[in-house]
Amino acid sequence: MLKCQTHHNQTVKCHDPMNEDLKSKILNEIKKSGFPTELEVSNLFQKNGWEVNFNSYYLDQDENKGREIDLVADFCQQKKGEDYTELHFFFIIEVKKELKKPWIIITTKPTGFERTMGLPNYRTINKSLNFQKVSKAFNSYNQKLHERVGRSGFEGFNQGKDKLFGSLCNTIKAMNHFKGSNSFASDTSTDKMMGYYEPLIILDGELIEATLDSESKIVVSEANYLQVKFDYLSPQYPKQSMGHLIHIVRKSYLTEFLESRKQHFVKIAKSIMGT
């Protein structure tokens, strides 16, 4: 028998326990959605030192309407005192669960120019932070391009909407929104401020790389992490001379990926702050 609780001399009506059949149906509905995967991913970020915001809205300038991005993760490094410095490293994240349709990415070797330039720099700094010092830190300590980068991709065995292409578009649009709407560049204090942004897609499913071998034969293999070049063109969005680069990481590899990226960001921050 359920016991009813009494608060301030008033008896609170008790609810009957949830019907087990209804409970089972609700749990199945929740599992069909992507939210449990988002929760699991957010927990991995938080364990590795990131602050996480869920379902942040951004303005899709192509359609002039608000849309959601699954997660925005922020790794902040600070130097306190008179020379206060605050550096934010953001991942703009789409989380996708697709267990029946492998994501297939076509890769080639990067060009010499791409190797020289490295990862595109999506960052904003205020007037108090030295631009040359920031650039040197990123050139020295940021992650390098892989030996092969993605040029195009598609969902295998797909008869409907391609989640891969939509995710590539969404992360770029959301990243441009958050980069353009922050207050780092307009900050007029003597504090040193920076925001750095990278688009990231986390896939709960199979990630496949397809490339040519030395005999020009197509070779396919499973991958945990691929870097994909994506040239999103629209009158509403600025053209990137180097194109956009998006990380696609399998959920099972996310912890290792985050540990590696955090090491890069810590080294960049120490170089900028002189610590």
C-alpha cells in the first residue's frame, strides 16, 4: 500500500504506480529517439572537463528560421589576476544514431597547400589579445590534418533522407551562428578573450572510409574518426578560402578523441597565456 505524505498539515494525494505495460512502451519510445545517445555523449564530455549546453538554437540564414543543434561543448582555460585571460574552445555538435545505414566517406590525400594551412581557424579574439601570439600557438600545437581527408560521403543502403548531408550543413550553419553572435570580439575591457570553434558530428553507427590504393583500386575499411572537407556555398554564409573541415567521430571512440583534443587545447592555452 502507498503511503501518502503530509506537508504543512495537508494531505498530498498519492498517484498510483505507473502501469508496467505503459512504462515499457514509454521507455521504448524514448530509446527510439536520439536523446539517450545525446545524454551519453554529454556525460562523456562532462567527464573530460567540458561544459555542455543542450539543444541550443541558431538562426538558419538560408531559411530565416530558428533551428536546433544537439550540443554545444565548451572547454575553458583561464588565467586570473591583473593579466586576466579567458580562452574558450567550443565544439558545435550533431549527434546521430544510425545502426542500419553505414556512413561512407570518400577520402584522398590532402594537397600540399592544405597541409601547410592545417585546420581552418574559426576563432574570434578581442583587441587585448595578441593576434600573432594566438596564431603561433595554434600553428604549433593544434591538431594536424590526417593523411587522408574526406571529400564527399553518403549513407549506404539509403532509400530516404540522407542524415549525413544534413548533419554537415547543420554543423556549419550553427558554427557560423555561434561564432558570429558571441561577444569576444566586441569586448572592450582589458581582459584577454577568445572563442575558438570546431564542428563535430558524433555517430552511433558504422563509419566507413573508401579510398584508392597504390594500384588505383577502391579500398574500404572501418574508421573511428575522419576529417571531412565540406564546401558549403550559400549567399547567406561567408565563403571559406580553405573550405570547412568537420570532424566525424564514432561514439565508441569519443573518449579517446576528447582526451587528445584537450591536450591540444591545453598546450595552445599555455602558449597564449605564457604559463
